[in-house]
Amino acid sequence: GWSMEQYIEEVRASLGQRVGANPVLLLISGGVDSTVAGALLLKTLNPDQVHLMYMDTGLMRKNETETVRVNLERLGAKHLHIIHCENEFLSALKGLTDPEAKRKAIGDLFITIQEREVTRLGLPDSYFLAQGTLYTDLIESGKGIGKKAHLIKSHHNVGSPLVDAKRKAGRIIEPLDRLYKDEVRSLGRILGIDEDVVRRHPFPGPGLGVRILGEVTKEKCDILRDADAIYIEELKKRGLYDEIWQAFAVLLPIRSVGVAGDVRKYSWVLALRAITSDDGMTADVYPFSMKDLLEISTLITNTVTDIGRVTYDISSKPPATIEWE
Ligand code: XMP
């Protein structure tokens, strides 16, 4: 059978030959693919030539930036560039409520900051740009199966001028491009990546920006981060996380009336989503036991006092999409 150790050795030989002593830059999102790509570069090249860049957009999950930092340093990263750009993203999103306008603002700013920060690094022109592209990503964007496949990857892989320029110069490396997702996970395990990262549910490029319906504000990001973290932690504690393909919370642009003690309180409504799927193209609702749902809901409203009401999204895909925006 195909062994991952053999894959690592092949990558070592071919990368070494292609890249030589030139620097390699990889943009890290914190997801499985880019983390495994980073670990593979650190394992097969000299860690001194590997530059990892991660953008904290302020639209990340709770403690995500810190977790990314700890994990990559543990994997031997020497040049980890964490770009703190929360304020820039929040300013760009100010006043925007239309989902496509929000996506565009986020995608455009990604590209602007990426160019600026890569220039600031001052790497020699000879540097290589690495990407965590999988075999399936290539099939999808190459054959153009649906617009969505293209859109999904747009801020990371496909449409960036930086990537285009590097591709033209023949200086893109894609060390995962012969692997399927489950193979990437096995490779990640062999490379010593935390089980929590290897098993992590997918997360959209625009992050919480598309899980806060309506205008995105810092306050709402914080509320959603807290609620989402409780939800995910409960799923893990209850042994449900690995049965679910993707689970997350969505902050609705609605407030409703509740009671706190004997005063009426006007607070936000949260939706929980949990689906099973093979590839995200279609999805079924995860059939929670009522007990789990009720307990999780109570825990959220007791802990996150700005949330007064929790709903469970019982729509499959189609007709609904997995994300709400
Ligand atoms: P939908 O909502 O289209 O999502 O049913 C299918 C899968 O794709 C993820 N998704 C995205 N991923 N950028 C991404 O990187 C995006 O803009 C984006 N939109 C959706 C979604 O989380 C699900 O796993």
C-alpha cells in the first residue's frame, strides 16, 4: 500500500532538488491542510528556510491564534509571522450587511494585507510560495466544477496576484497535491500534529464574518466566539464531535425578549448547526438526542449572557447551504 513515510521521503527528495537553499513561504490558515503543509515543509526542508505567515483577522475562533502559534512552534517553526489585522478587517466590514459585499471586503483585504506583509518580509525574489492544495482542490478548480469551488478557495489559493505572479515565475510548490483529505490527516498524524487539529471540522476562509448575519462588530465576534467554543467543547466531551462533519454556531441579527431574574431582557438569538456529509456538497442534519441539545442550549444561555435564545437549524443541503451566508 501507499505509505505516508514513503510520501515524506519523496517530498524531501523532490522539494530539496527544486527549492535548494531558497526561502519558502507558506500562508497558514490554521486549518488541517495548511498546518500539515507547514509541518511537511519543516520536516523535509531546513526549518531556517521556512517562513510561515498567519493573519489574525479578528474573525477567527476562540484562542485560535494562540493555538496556531503553539502548534507550529512545537513543530519546529523558526520564522512564524503572525499578522494582527483585526482592526483593519473590522473597519472594512463596518456598515456592511450584504453577504456578498462582506465576502468581497474580506477577500480584498486578505489580498491587500498579504501583498503588504510579504513585501515587508523582504524575502529575495527567488523565494518559493507553498500552498496546501489537495488533489481534490486541483480537480475542482481545474475543471471548474461549479462556481462555488472557485469561490471557496478564492482568498487563499486561486485569485491572488501574489499567487499568480509566483505561478508565472514557476515558483509555486504544492506538497499535498497528490493527497486526499483522509490521507492528509494520516500524514498530519505521522508528522506529530495534534489530534485536535487533524480532526478539526472545516472552517470557511471568511471565518466568523459569514457566521454573524448582518453587520460584523467586535462585540458580536466576541459573543459568537464564546458561544461557539462552548458548543464545540460540549460536542467533544459528549463524544459527538467526530460523528459530525461540521458544527458551528451562527449569530442571528435578531434580538428577542427574555427574562433575567424578574427583569425583561432583550438579547441575541443564536442558531446551532451540525451536519453530516461526505464532501460538503450535500449535507444532512445531525440528529441530536433532545437531551444533548437542551443541555447545550442551557449551558450557552447561562454562560453567554448576551444570548437569550438558542435555535437548532434543521435544514439539509440542499435546499439550505451549510453556512448561513
Ligand atoms: P456551503 O455553505 O456552500 O459550504 O454549503 C460548503 C463548505 O464550504 C465551506 N465554505 C467556505 N470555505 N471559504 C471557504 O474556505 C468560503 O467562503 C466558504 N463558504 C463556505 C463551508 O464551511 C462548508 O464546509
